[in-house]
Amino acid sequence: MKTEFSLAQLANPDIAEADKILRACVHCGFCTATCPTYVLLGDELDSPRGRIYLIKEMLEKDETPTAEVVKHVDRCLSCLACMTTCPSGVNYMHLVDQARVRIEQRYQRPLAERLLRQVLAFVLPDPQRFRISMVLARLARPLAVFLPTPRPSATPGLVQRIKAMLALAPQRLPPPGPLPGSVFAALGKKRGRVALLQGCAQQVLAPRINQAAISLLTRHGIEVVLVRDEQCCGALTHHLGNDRDALARARANVAAWSAEAAGEGLDAILVTTSGCGTVIKDYGYLLREDAAFAADAAKVSALAKDVIEYVAGLDLAPSTRQDDIVVAYHSACSLQHGQKITGLPKELLSKNGFVVKDVPESHLCCGSAGTYNILQPELAGRLRDRKVANIASLKPDMIAAGNIGCMVQIASGTSVPVVHTIELLDWATGGSRPALNAQV
């Protein structure tokens, strides 16, 4: 694709990167077949190819984003299915992230939407605030029936988004998991030492996921540390276009993990939420222009692994239990498209006694996508219902996924138990059976 950036514009490293990305696009349109919003809406501007043109024009002309541009960029889930499909290697992720930052910096959203986004950015990355918000949402959920039914609109209104938030609140919250700074000793001969990302929403909604990871890892000789000064990975605010907050969190984590690695050493930084893992693996790129952090950020990105990647190298010792449980494996977008981890989780589940079935249309997003199911509830609901219908066609005993956002989203539309892949692997190798009556 031809671009027309000036030399002055190209002196900006972000614009230079955008220019490289745009020039790689050959406008073939392969991406439209796997883009969830294009599949739903059939609008060229709601496809990666259409958004690329909108972003190109906005950046080239150095314009204030228009409402039309914002609408179509906001509808993007950042599922990255287009990057899997693209034959030209267009890094759409970095381009749309840059567009979001430009929108956040230059576009004046309506007051109610600005306030909502500020609340999400304030609450979600902080586990204590998030826990309090979930308690309040659970208490307020019965009042949702008294909220007016919003009129159909291209842009969801505040009432519709509030209803979506209340609908996602769990019936009950589990007790908090272990505290930051905790160290879990390897059982038997020590084979390695890892840091385990504690997460934000996950440690409030489902601390059992990390507990299962700790159980499996320590049983196989791996010492696990929860690094004390670790923060939210920054993914939530990054995808809201709040680059300042996201990069500050990335720097804090790079410093904390680098100090831990320099101390007692780390073989890996393990992540049980694939949405977080995709961003952490990108720290090296995000901080590439920061002289003080670039080198350490690149090292952290190299150390970061999805928990399944690491577990695959442990030579798991399965128990003799063979229950022939049928598992529908939901491949989270951030895992299959963002990190290119596709067959490994299914292989591990199959080797450990589960009957694993692929979900039809597995390349399409479930509609969670961070805060997407709050900010774009109508589209998110349609994608969830499509995903749940595809899963139901398999008649599974349970659903496995590697991302808490997907788990919450899918569980809101089905009675089939939704569990994390690591929970099943922990159970199959001597750990506790997952709580199958628990939706999340």
C-alpha cells in the first residue's frame, strides 16, 4: 500500500512503524473472512482492511479523529484473527493500538463515555477495587430490570453498558488467593524456578486457576514465586488507548521481574491469562524507545510464557484416572492469534486422558476482548451466542479455555462448566478435580 508521510512525520518512531505496517498491506481482503465484526455486520469499514484505510488517512493527514473513525476502531476486538490470515505479515495489532492512542489523546468523547472509561481504567487493574466493584454490582443486579430499555443505536449508550456490567457480575466471589511475595517450594527435587503472574480480574474471580498452576508446578519440581511489586500487566488500559498508564505499569513490572531474576533467578515468567501474556510478550516492542528499560523489557518478553508452553516441557506424569470426559476446547484469540499457540493445549489434554473436541468456527472471537463486552455489549452478545451455539453442537461435559475473559463471557451464556486448561491438567496429574458446578 502506498503511503505519503512527510519526512518530518517519519522522524516519529511510531509513524515510521505505521508506515512500515501500511506498506506491507496489499489490500487482498483475506482478513475480511476471519474478522468477527465484518462477519456480523458486512461493512467494509468494520473489517481490518477498512480500518487500515481509515487509520492511514488519519495518520497521514495528522487529523483529529472523526466520530466515524472512532466508531469503527472502537468496534475492533483486537482479536488478531486478521494477522493469522494475512499472507503479507501486516502487524495490524501495532497499527490499531497506535490508532487507539491517537483517539484517546485527540478525540473528545461524550462525557458519560469518558467517565465510564475512566472508571474501568481505575477499577479493573486493581484487585481490591475490582473486588469491591463486584460486590456492589452483585447487590445492584436486581435493579437492572428497572433500567429503561435503550433504543437500537450504532453506538451503545450508558444504560446498555451498565446493564452489561451488571450481567457479568458473579453470584458470589471466592476467597482471595495467596498474597504477593508468597513463595511455593518445589516438591521433591527442584527442577526450576518461575514467577507466576497474579493477574487482576482473575485473582478476584477465579484464584483457583493460579492455585491449580501452583499445584501442578510444585508437584513437578518447580518453585513458584508471586513477585511482591508486580502490577497489572497494562493490557486493559493499553487497549483503552491510555498509553501513559499502560507503559508505566509495564516499566514497573519489568523492574520487579528483572530484580527477581537478578536475585534468586527465574527460568520463566508464567501467565495463566493469555490476554495478559500477549501484552507482556510485547513489552520489548512497547518500550523499545525507552533507553532505561528497552534492554530489560526485551529480556522480560523473552522470559514470558503461557503456562501451557512451560508445562509442555515438564514431562507430566498422568494419573491412572481415565474418565473419558468430553472437553470442548475454546482457543482464546490472544492465545491462538496473539501468541500462535494452537495445538499444544489440545495435545496436552488428549495425552492426559480427555476427549478433546475442536469448536466449530474456532477462529472467531467469543466477544470478551478485555472491556469489549462492556463497551460494545450488543456485538459482544451476538458473538457469545454464536460461540455458545457452536460449543453446544459438540455436547461437551465441560469447556476448557486459557483466558479468564473468555471463561466469564462463555459462562454467561451456557450451563456447561467452564474451566481453565491448567485446572484439567492439574487434576489429571494428581491435583484436585475442578469445581464443575462453578461457572467461573
